[in-house]
Amino acid sequence: MSDRLRVKKTYKLYVGGKFPRSESGRSYAVSSPDGTELANAALASRKDGRDAVAAARKAQRPWAGQTAYLRGQILYRAAEMLEGRAGQFAEEVAETGGVEPGAALAVVEAAIDRLVHFAGWTDKYTSVLGGANPVAGPYFNHTTPEPLGVIAVVAPQDDPFLGFVEAVAPAIATGNTVVVLASESKPLPALSFGEVLATSDLPGGVVNILSGKAAEVAPHLAAHADVNGLDLSGVADADLAASLEAAAAETLKVVRRPGKPGTSLDLLRQWTEYKTVWHPAGMAAAAGGAY
Amino acid sequence: MGSILSGAEAASLVRALPGVDAVGLEARAAGLATRSVKAESKAKAIDLAISMIDLTTLEGADTPGKVRSLASKAMRPDGDAPATAAVCVYPAMVAVAAEALQGSGVKVASVATGFPAGQVPLDIRLADTEAAVRAGADEIDMVISRGAFLAGDLERVFHEIKAVKAASGDARLKVILETGELVTYDDVRRASWLAMYAGADFIKTSTGKVGVNATLPVTLLMLQAVRDFRALTGTQVGVKPAGGIRNTKDAIKYLVCVNEVLGDDWLSNEWFRFGASSLLNDLLMQRQKLKTGHYSGPDYVTVD
């Protein structure tokens, strides 16, 4: 047996395309369900949340301005990168969740398939959700779904990887940017997923991943005036969910309540808003494009 | 105040200034930048910083409409926030700004003297200044001839500042040193003193048009220069860092430096200004954060 000292990985946050430690300097120990200590993860603070929202805001307009085709290519690229590292992710899912290795690999493969699935949706959902409306006048009338902007997500607690990917992929597929609080007790696979995204040509700031206590950070994200949507699907505590929803109401956010997700189309529609445009029929060609 | 010195006297005084301890200066600036200002003091600092802003637009694409909207924002930035100190525009836009700001107490500042390079003949630079004053400018932001300064012709720079001061009449004169082009701290110190000897009412770091704009160490050095100048001559001169100050944190660092080096005498918009445009929105967002308890965002301030 080698007496070599193993180099342990430091799990850091993923904010604005970089991997910072928490601004607060804090960290916390992450253990497997049987109590074995696995690693230390950064314990994000209110200010890390603020920085992440600023990074997400900065990235949002350019990301929404990319072609749907390119957004799909990048999501597909993330699936490719994940495929190559499936072994590592399966190990992390198995260790943190106390899952059998075979079952863990199935979770990772399901996550890869979900990424490919939503990569395919990027250039299709506008046709399915939007369209040309019949109107009684000489106008072209279109409705298109547009991204809401910055979405704060509390990722599922007990489904730390597949649930995370399912929360993030539909939001960014439609041109939103996200700030995600990974599962509090099982953040490792989500934090490693940041490395996959960073090497998938995904622009920095489109996905920002924080690890820490939902009860500490989420209230500030919920009340943040520059956050447009709030996904509470990972909030287990009903009172906390209610108070977060109340805080979000102050600043007019779209809120997704805890509970099982709907269909893919529901997930895509969740973080879009409809824009309807009237064009005088004879002017559409002169206008050159949609708007 | 016009200068009583001759060009040769001023140049020799300036040449005799001691060199700057660059390491010490930067360490001092970095040390002051770590001060944390919280809660009520922060609220006061934010309002003070807003009241010190010369809200600036210096673009080829400036239109009367843009200047008017900037003027409205300067007079009433947001709810009960204080007005800014001035609106700073090109000479061609002074009349528009003066009309929009009439009676509001917000001053009209105009860049002049062939801004930003200053590489035009002196008679044209003086005519530029006179035209701005005639159109209603309360303050003139002139640029020095960096070319002459760097060539060692301090006397020419001195005489030009004196001439522009005379052409400005009652308007207060801010002298832009363009510290990014002077490069060394020694030259910043020399240029500061030269401008003050020639009758500057304010010394200002930068035009905002070159790569390096206001930095904390350079501003600290200029604050020390005005302190020493008052101790020596009894004349108080203001300081205006400009360019690159974009957020509340930076603005508060500058205020800490003013307080530490100069004290209360300079902590008003009579003697300290920020040349800025995007800084105002960040200050307003921080102000909203303190009022509402939650973070604000760019949707809650105007688009400039």
C-alpha cells in the first residue's frame, strides 16, 4: 500500500464563472448519512448571495440574447462533459446520499439525459408556448415567451443531483440566469457540477451555486428586488416557505411552491412571461424583424 | 485668488518639492480603505456622497434632451435624497443645463480649454472658457497641457492656468491634472502645487477619457497637497477625483481619506467633489437597501 497522502478536494462556491470561498470565510463539514466526514464545503453568507445575484444580473441579458441554438449546444456540451465524469459524480452521489453505487450511476445518467432533453427544448418551446394570434384587424399579432430574468432556486434537499439539474436546466434553457442554493446536507455533487458548467462554454454568471443554510441565505434572496423568480421546491420547512413567499411578494416575484414538478413544458413555462406584439400587417416586412 | 508669483518663482518652488514615498502612500491608502462604515454613519456618508457628485455626461452623442434629463436627476435623484452638487457637461451644452437647473442650487460645471487633450492653441482654449462662462457655467473644469508639463515647461503650464483663471471670471476653476498621463507620484505632486500656485480653486485628478483615472493613492496625495498648501499660504483648495469611481464602497473610501487627511473643513461639496455618472445609481440603490431592508436592483433607478 502506498503511504502517499491523498489530496482532498476543497469544495468552493461557483459565482460569476469563478470558484470563490465564502466571503465570510466560513465552511462546514459535510458527512455521509452514516456520519463519515467527507469534505468541507463553503458556508455561504448573505453577501455571497448578493454577489451571486449581481453576477447573474450581469450575465442575464447577454445569455438571453444568444441564439436558442447556441443555448442548446451549451447545455448539450454540459451533458457531454458530465458523461465523461459520470464515475466521479456517481461516487459523490453514493457517498453523500448513502445510495448504492448502481443506483447512484442511474441518477447521474438520468441527469445527463435531462440535460440533453432540455438542450433540445431551447429552440422549440417558443413555438409550443407562443404563436401567432388571430385578431380582427389588419395586424400580425404574436405572442412569445420571454425569460423572467434572475431566478433564485432552493434546490431539493434529498435529491441533491438530479433534482438540482432538473431545477436549473429548464430555467437557463429559456434564457434566465440562476442563483441556486444546493442541498444543505448533501451539496457535493451540485458543487462539482459547477466545474462541469465552467468547462462547457456556459458564460460565467449564468449559473451560480451556493452551499450553506437555506434558512440563512434564502430570506435575503427572496426579498432581493433584483431577483425575478423564486423556486422554493427544495424548502422542506412549510413555515420557512410561507415566510419566503411573503418576502417575495414585496418585490413582485414569480414563486414556485414546494412540491413535485410538473411536465417539462410546465418547468419551461414557469420562468417565462408572455409578450404579445401587434404589427400593422403591411409594416411587418419593413420592420425587418419581430420587434 | 489670482497668483502673486511669477512663473519662474512657481516653477522653482515646484521643482524643489520633495519626492513621494510611493510605498508609504500606497500602504496608507490601502489601510484607510479597510475602514468599515456601517448603519447610520453609512446612511449619512451616502447622502454626503450624493451631494458631492458632479453628475457628468461628456459624450459626442450628448443631446439637449439627455442633458435635460440628467439635470432633472441631479435636482431630485430619488425621493428625499439630496440634490447633487453640479451637472458637468461640454461647453455646447452649458446653456441647456443652465436653463434646466435655474434656481435649483445645482451648479453648472463645464469642461473647457480643449477638453480632454488640451492640445489646441491657447487663444482657442481661452475663447472656449469665455464661451462656457457666458453661456452660464458656474464652474470651469480645465485641462492642463500635459505635453508642456512632461516636456518640463512648467512656466508655460503655470501661465496657461493663470490665463484661464482670469478668463473664468467669477466661475470657480477646477484644474484637471490627468494623473494617468503624468504617471509618477512625484509629477502628480508637482502638478498639484503648480496648479494651486497659479490660482486653482479645485484640483481634479482625471478627465475620465484615458485608461487610468482616479485612484485612491493619487487622490490621497492630492489631499495631502491641499492640506500643506493651506498650512503654507492660508488658501483652501478643493479636490475632485473623477473617473472610475462606480460604487458606494469606493466613494466611502474616498470620504474616509478626506476625513482623515483634511477633516471637517473639506467634508462638504464646497471643497470635495466626485466626478461620476454611474456612481449615483449605486448610491441610490444602497440608500434604498438601508431604507427597505432588502437589496435593490437596477430596475429601481433610472437608466442614464
